[in-house]
Amino acid sequence: MEDEPKTLLVTLTGKDRPGVTSAIFAALSGAGVEVLDIEQIVLRRRLVLGILVTAPRDWKKLRDLIERTATDLDMSVEVDRGAGDNRSRRGERSHITIIGSPLKASAMAAIAGRIADSGANIDKIERMARYPVTAIELHVSGAPADTLRPLLSVEAVKQGIDLAVQRDSLHRRGIRLIVMDVDSTLIQGEVIEMLAAHAGQEAEVARVTEAAMRGELDFEASLRERVALLEGVPESALDEVYDSIVLAPGARTMVRTLRRLGYRFAIVSGGFTQITDRLAADLGIHFARANELEVVDGRLTGRIVGDVVDRAGKAAALREFAGEVGVPLDAVIAIGDGANDLDMLNAAGLGIAYNAKPMVRDAADTAVNVPYLDAILYLLGISREQIEEADAEVGITTPAPPLTG
């Protein structure tokens, strides 16, 4: 077996400014070395630049030139001679996204400790967002995602942070299908409770809805019971309810951003087509499935037309839409908050419990508990800076974040 080729690792640190990288490579170019790897980060205007190159015969002469160049730049440099390139990342690879508001050092220490306990290694860390939440992505190798996920999920709950573990695969970079629940997920509140207010039955409907979302009642039976209380409500109430709907913070940003990337969207709801179809048209959502309220002579009859879209119906709709889009279930992301979302969360490649009931958080792949739906973008490797740059290109502006140093 031949010896590995000799290499030099150049590590430069100091104040970031234009021309630093070009000056170092100008120094390297005279020695005719081959570039093997480069990593560069900037933290609070401090640069850390690492360059791995083949070592020339007279490597000490090159080292001296690099040190003089660093001195001229008023920067610090280390030049280490060794052998070989970076080792290939070991075993299975995963992306771990951590979201905190705030994200404390103690939480990062705990998560890093659990990763080490699993025998895995953190290969790379990058920030995805610094406001309105802090989101950090870890590139990890050496342990399967299915091993890391339960271990880290328990620690995330202890630390009060959100965390997602995803296997590194091509699906993460390709076109995907997003399937969302509507009530208390895409929108704030429950449509059926808003309608019930027009019948003077809001408190009773809210009580039954809460029990159903906790999984304490059969969804179909509870839905028919609640809809029966809407008998006699004028059809015009549907327009009033739609006009009063408030989207979850970040909903439009999430849909707008992912549509630019070719993603497809579906909403699957135990609510009503008279609302969901309009939401789909407003947001540019490709598919919608929900229950239809029966209307006769301009008033709700208290009945549903056709079969009820329940827990099993949501999962069936997800599979149907995935087939229409032509993506495997591993490329589907499902987002929901209630017990009737569990089957579709389990059917998807990534199931996300969004501000969900405890039993749903415990069963889902990951949980997002911050009140921003566009935090889902960080799980997909899309940074806040990329979102804002894309928006700026079409004239959409966002407030500048506070500077912290």
C-alpha cells in the first residue's frame, strides 16, 4: 500500500474584509499546489479560513510565504504538514435541525453530548436563522437517523427546544409534497367554532372539538355531533368566517418560498370545503380535501354531504396526492396538530407536529412549537437569508433584524 501524499493545512483567522482569500491563494499559486478542500466561516466579522493543499517539495518555503502574507493582512495563521485528505464521512449521514427561542449553550451541550453518546460525529455546523428564532443545522455521520431521532427527541423536550432528524438523501433536495392540516395549523383557531358562534353554540362545540383533538372521541361521530348544532345558520356566515380567518404567522412565506422551488402543496382538513377551497385558491395550494357542509335554501342543514374526511381519510388523501404529483412517500412532509392527523403524519417521510397536542408530539417524527409556520423551511435546509433575498427580488421586504454584536 502506497503512503498517502503529503498535505498542508492552512488555517487563517482574523478580521474579515475583501481580498483576504485572494491574497492567500495568490501566495499558494506560485508553488503549484493542488487544492483539496476549503472551509470558510465568518462569525461577528471574524474570519476562519481553512485550506487543504498538496505539499510541495520545499514546503517550508511556502510556509514562510504564507506567514508573511498573513502578517501583511494583520491576521493569524497556522500551517500544519501532514498526510492525506479528509476521511470520508462515516456510515449513515443525517441533518439535525435545532430551533430555539432562545437557543442556550446548555441545550447545544446536551444535544452534542447525546450525539457523541450514539457514536456519531458532527461534521459541519451552520446557522439557518437568527430571528425570530435561532435555527442551527448539524451535519452528522456515523449513526442512523432512526437511532438518533428517539435519543435526541427526549433530550430536546428536556431542553425546551425543537429538533428534527432527517436522513441525508436526494429527496431532501428534490421536489417534495407538503400536506397540511388547516385548523390550528395553517390558520389560527377552528372554523367550526367560528361557525358555531353564529348559532350560539360556540362553547359546546369548542368542548367537543378539544376532546376530539386529544383523541378522546371518535372523530367522525364528534364531527357529526358538532355539525348538527349548526342547523339553521345562514350560508352567509361562511363568508363572514372566511373573512375573519387569520393565517398562522409565516404561512404565506412558507408557501411562497417552496412554490418557487417547485414544491407541491395540499391541505387536508376535517373542516369544510366552503372554506378550504377558498384558502387553496388564495394561497396557490395545488390540492385540497375536506368535508362539505350541506346547504338548503341558503341555510346549513346540520349535515355533511358524502363521506367524512377523518383520520384515515387524511392519510388516504396524502397517498392519493403523492401519486398524482409522482413523488414517493419518503418525499412527503405532513404537518398537523391533532389526533386525527396522526395517520398522515406517520404515512409521510417527515411528519411534523406543529404546536400540537401532547399525544401528537409524542408520536410524530419531530415537533415544532414556535409560533412561526415558516420555521419548517429551516428543516429543509433553507436559511432566513435565502428567503429574504428571494423575496427582495420580487419587491417583498421584511423588517431588519436587531443587531446583537
